[in-house]
Amino acid sequence: MQVWDRRNPSFLKWSTSNNTSNNNNKKDLEEGVDDALGYVLEDRLINAEIENNLPNNVKLLCQTQLTGIEEIGGEGGGKARVTYKSTDSSSTSALDVDLLIGADGGNSSVRRLLNIPTSSHSYGQVACCATISTVGGAEYRHGHNTAYQRFLDEGPVAMLPLWDGLYNIVWTMEPDTAKEVKADPDGFIGRLQEAIMKGPESSGPPSVLSAITDGLGLVNMNEFHSPSSSTYFTPPPTPTSLVSPILSFPLSTHAAHNYVKGNCVLIGDAAHGVHPMAGQGLNLGLADVEELVLRVGSSVGGGGKVNDKLGLEIYERKRMRKVMVAQGGIHALREIFRFKGPGDMGGIGRAVGMAGVNMVPGLKEQLKQAAMGL
């Protein structure tokens, strides 16, 4: 993965021990290869895999709408009664469950019906998403296995590798700009090339940036080199055509004040949401699942119930703490990359910071491990 900023001459680059592999996402997954910083997976494929592996005793109720949730039999030892109706019928039905897990997204009906308060912040921006085809680039002969992210004044633009030269684009921009981009799909590739195909730049006072570059021993980072080296900047493959519609969604962050209420639990976007710039939304949700499975398994294995109050409290406490740290870090990172300051001191500060990450032993590796959820 390579990250750089249009307002400073530095950049960050992470790689695995096998960064010259010819494997790409699709081939890695087919062959069980796990030597990667991460993978880009389509939502429909994840959902299909889950459905195909559901146990026979799982019943799916599709095209339904929740209408109410209430505790019966006492908190922590009773059940949650869930009432729902079919979207094509006015009649309601009810289920009594030991544990209700709300995994129904940022606009969670479970969270709303439980009256769990939520804090949220809108960034006043949108993310435009699309899939593109590419050609060339210094990494071409090694396979398209590098993610690229360049920070512009409006926000980051990211290229996430798929397979066969295809990339997903996630591009933060102002709402008016997004409208222009979506209204002109024929001009999308030209805009993207202008946004992503430039290397690190120096926009601050030349004498100051030169002193920083020389003092920290930075090389000429506008030189393009082989991806087999983590020392030099690697140009992205050139975007050539748009192969999907351009979609968009508003950017915001939110956090439920509680993840647990009685016999009900929130996970994933129902409990929290983050800016997509760090690619941590799904990872945080998967970590919720892992922790909840651990706590429920421990309770049941010890002779308790799936809705054991202590186990659910431990889940809530551990996950809220970790999610709050992640949300704070991602929000701070966004603000740091948007800050300009007098004389573009923001760009100068980021140059020093990036150089520091590259120079401090172990720091770069710790950031990589955190981003991988390890």
C-alpha cells in the first residue's frame, strides 16, 4: 500500500514479505494465499458465502420489517420479544429470543426501537465509488496487488486492487463536485488521472521543504521505481476506462452510546461507523463478531446462557474502548491531512511526520499491524 499527499514531498509505503508476488486478489483467495495486507471483497460474494454456509436449523425471514422490541421475563435472564411484519402485509408476528443481535447497518431499526442514543457527525462530504480498468504502471509485471491513496485538498482518492487490472475507486469530494462527476461519466477517467497520477509534490516554501528533505535524508521522491523496493515511489497503473456506474454516499461517523441493552446487542455499523479513508469499517464489524462469539461461547461453555449479562458487558466494554480509539484516530488523521495552515505549514508538518514514520524503527510496522486488525 502506498499513501502520499499533494502538499508535501514525502510518502508512506507498506508491503508484505512477498511484495513481488504475481498473485492478485482473486488468485490469492482461490489458492488460500494469505501473504497480503488485506483483501478487497464484493459485498454480494460475502453475503452469498454466508447464506451458503448457514446451518439447516437457521430460518431466514426476508422482506420483513421490525415493528417492536420488548424485554420479557426480566433483564439478563429472560428473553427479547421481537415483533415484525411482512413488507406486503399489515399483520404482525412475534418471536421470543434469548439474544437479539442488531447487525442491520447505520440506520439500524434495532437500535432505534431499543431507544439507544447515538452521537453522530456529518463531514459534509460524499464518497464517489466506481470500478475502473487500468493499464501499465511500474507494478504491472508483478500483478496488480498494490492499493494507492493520494490526499487532495478536498479529501483522499483511493485505488483498491481487484483482479485483471480492475480497481475500485473511493474518492472523497464536496457534494457539488460529486454531482458534476456523476453527471459526466465520460469525463471521470480524465478527472481521475489528474487526481491520482501525480507523485508527491512540494507546495510549501521551497527553502523550508528543501531543508527538511535534505536534513532527513529523503530521496527525490518524484522518481518512479520498481515496486520491489519499498524505498521509492511507485506510480499507479493508468486508469483507462470506467466499467461500472458511479455511486455515492454521504460521509459521517457515528457511535451508539451503548452496545448492549438487556438481551439485545449491537454489532458493526449498527453500533458504530467511521470515515472510509482508512478502510476500517468492515474490519471493526468483524472484530465485533469475533469478540461476541468469544464471550457467548465462554458463557455457554461454562454452563451459562447465551445472554449471560457478564459476558455481554465484557463484550460491550472491550469493543467500545477499541472502537473509540479507532474512531478518534481516523477522525484525527482526516483533520491532519485537511489542515493547510499559514504558508502551508500543514504540508510541511505532514512531510516531517511521514519521514518520521519511515525512520523510526518499528513504528511503521506497528501502524501496519493496527490497520490489519492484528
